[in-house]
Amino acid sequence: MLRRSHKKSKGGCTQCKRRHVKCDEARPICRLCANSDRDCSFANESNASQYSTIQKASGEHSGSSRLHTYPETASSASTTPLTVTSVTSSPDHTSPGRPATTCHDDPSVEEAVNLNHMELIIHATLHKEELFNLGDPIDDYHAFLELSLGLHTSLKYPYLLHQLLAFSARHLAYLHPERSNHYIHQAMSLQTRAISLFKAEWTDVNHSNCVAILLFSTVIGHHLLAETLSKRDPGGLDAFLTHFIQCIETQRGMYIIAKEAWPLLMESELKPVLSSSLNFTSREPIGTHCFDIKQLLRSANGLSEEERQACDLAINYLQIGLDAVLAEPSGLSPKQAYRYQMIFNWTMLAAPEFTVLLATKRPEALVVLAYYAVLLHHGRSMWQVGDAGPYILGLVSESLGSEWQSWLEYPRSMIVGSSAATTIT
């Protein structure tokens, strides 16, 4: 059979040369390869320049509504920075000093690139309410902003994309304990990369990046809290406090950054969420559940006025949280689960002086922590919390001497007295 003659293209792509067809030499993918959904590569381009071209092309289309994939190296499906590219483009699996590899050369590459991250994106989209069920009382609107706005914003700020995927992986680890090691590894790798990208890009807060920074700080805060409350490391209270204080300090740092951007954020799409959150944390405590610990604080010796105020602030926030969880009937749907918001906010709002008291295992601060365990126990149905309440109370009870056990009567009655509680010795 005679082949139709054509003028040869010296700079054509490898695929067109193999097929003996004329290539239009369009970068990063020629028209024929785009139409036939083939992997397009040019032998006369270096790996670095090809990667740069794909990045530039993806940036030009970041605002479009086209489907996107998130490529990574075949050797590590979790740690490599995600590069947003058009679905018609072939993922770039090259790195400087390494021969180019296509999906045809290594069949496992396509699965590692497309399925791992797409699984996380799809999971986050389908389970957005459950992912952010410690959020603000705006029903679907909060989840919509948290995820939809987050994914759109992450096209410009990759650190946000990495963190969203990391949090999705952490939720999958909870849902599928048989594969938890796989998902936890993904979550850790993606979060590590997210923090690295954030630090590298950080300059100051402005109109262009304030939404990305707030969303990033919120998602990473939820992730760190879920990770911390799931810890069951050997070492008792000391080991837990190490993780817990690190979580508090990280959340506080992100909270301070977000506060700097508050005027800018109130001009953004996030204004309804922020206003609602401010209204909640600004409430006056109503109940008397923390009355005993208030008495303890007044009679405590050796506390400075700043330390006493820090403890008092922590107790007030706990009472606001207890007011919320006890004011609503049981059996709430995920849309109504905002009543547990103080579980997340309490660690974010903790004063530095209180954190120091926790780090030194000051008994008064540990009793306050036991009351936080009560709040956690009320939210035990949340995937981020589980049995963290009885676990923390047990650690505190074992650490404090007999003279402090009477101050734990309320936390113990609320947790041990519950039929769903774990026995605490």
C-alpha cells in the first residue's frame, strides 16, 4: 500500500516520526497527538525546558473549566510537587539528569500519576461535609467555600492544593484502616511539601493571596488536630503533650497570619464564614459546667496574673463549647455539626502562657485539659475525635497526684459515666 507523500518535519515529535506523519511541532503537545490522546514528546528538548513549558501552558489555562490532572514522578506518587496541566497534555515524568519516561515505557506510571491524586480530589469532593464537619454554621455554604474555592485558588497557590489533598488522604486513612499506612504516608508527604512550598513563597499578606493563606491555615489546622488526637504513642502524657503543643503552636502561628489579613478577608468571598466564626467565639459563657475549675484557678498559688488570665480565657472558651454541644438535641446531621466548632477553635485560640503551663505540666493547666477532654467526648462521633476524650482524661488522671483527683470529678463523671466511654483507671 502506498504511503501518502508529505514534507518531512525535522523538528517533529517522537510519536509523529514513529507514525511517519507530518507534525505541526506545536509545544508542549502537537495537534495530532492531542487529537489522538497520545503522549507527545520532543527529542530535541531538554527535560528541564519541557517541564517549564508545561508549567507555563498550565498557568495560561488555570482559570478555565477544563478537566485537569496532577502529575508527579513515578518514583514517588506523594512527595513530588503537583503541576497542573491540561488533560490533553502528557504528564511529565522527567527530572534533570534523568532520561525521559513515558507511560508506554512504564505502564505503572500512568496509574501512579492519575489515580492517586485523582482519588484524593474525588474523595474530597464527595465527602466535603464530613471533611470539614468541625466548621462554621453555614451548612453547605461553608463546605462549598472550603473546597470549591480552595481548589480554584490552589491553581495559583500549589501549597494549598497539596494541603487539600493531604487532608483528603488523612480522612481516607480513617475510613480504610486496612490501607491506613498507605494513606497516612500520602498525607504526611503531601503536607510536608505543602509547608515547604508555603515557606518558600511567603512574603506578606495582600489582596491577591489572603484567601489562599486563610484556606491553607484552616485546612492545615484541621489536619494537624485530627492527626494529634489520633496519636497513641508510647510515653504517656509527655508524648501526647509534645504533639499537642506542636499542634497548638502551629495553629496559633497560622491564626496570627490570618488575623493580619482580616480587613482584606472581610472584602472577600469568605466574609460570611469569618463573620459567623467571630460571632461564635465572641459569645459570653452561659453554663456553669466549668464552675469548679474556676474556683480552682482563683485559689491556685504560684501563678502569675498573665498565667491566671490565660487559664481563665481557656476555661471561658471551653464553656462556650459546652454551651453549644449541650444546647442542641442529639442525632444532628453533618450539616448541623457546627456545634462542635470549639473543638477546633480551642487549640487555635489558646494563649501562649497557657501553652507554657501545659508544657511544664502545671496541675491547673492539666485539669483544664481534662475539661477539654469532656468537650472532645461530646464530639466523639466526629471522625477527627473518636476516643480522644477518655484517652486524654486517662493520661491526665495518671499524671496528677491523689490531691488533684477531686478536681477531675466532673470530667470523670461526664466521660466514665457515659455508656460509650472507655474505662479509665
